[in-house]
Amino acid sequence: MIDVMYDKVLQAVTKFKLDLTHIERKVFSDPNMDPNLIRTLTIKKRNAINLKHIMTPQQEILAEL
């Protein structure tokens, strides 16, 4: 059960990162973009990457259980 939840979290993080990349492309193609939006987008992307870095080593631990 934990393994399934772990897989779903990683899938969600991966999809979230892809969605953010898509949004970034749209934002940066707009010459009138709001700098606060870029800052928020960058923070969210960093958080997703951090979460993935935290979760990835847990895969080895779950495999041993």
C-alpha cells in the first residue's frame, strides 16, 4: 500500500513539473509578464524538485520492507 502511494506521489510530482514547464513557456513568451508570477512559478518548480529529491531515496527503503 505504501509503495502504491509512493508511486502516485512521484507521478504527481512529475506531472506537476511538466505542467509548470508548459506554463513557463507561455509566461516567458509574453512580453508583458508579471515578475511576481515568474517568482511564484519558480518557487513552485523548486518545491516540486525538492520533493522529488526527498522522495527518490525512499524508494530503496520501501523496496527493503
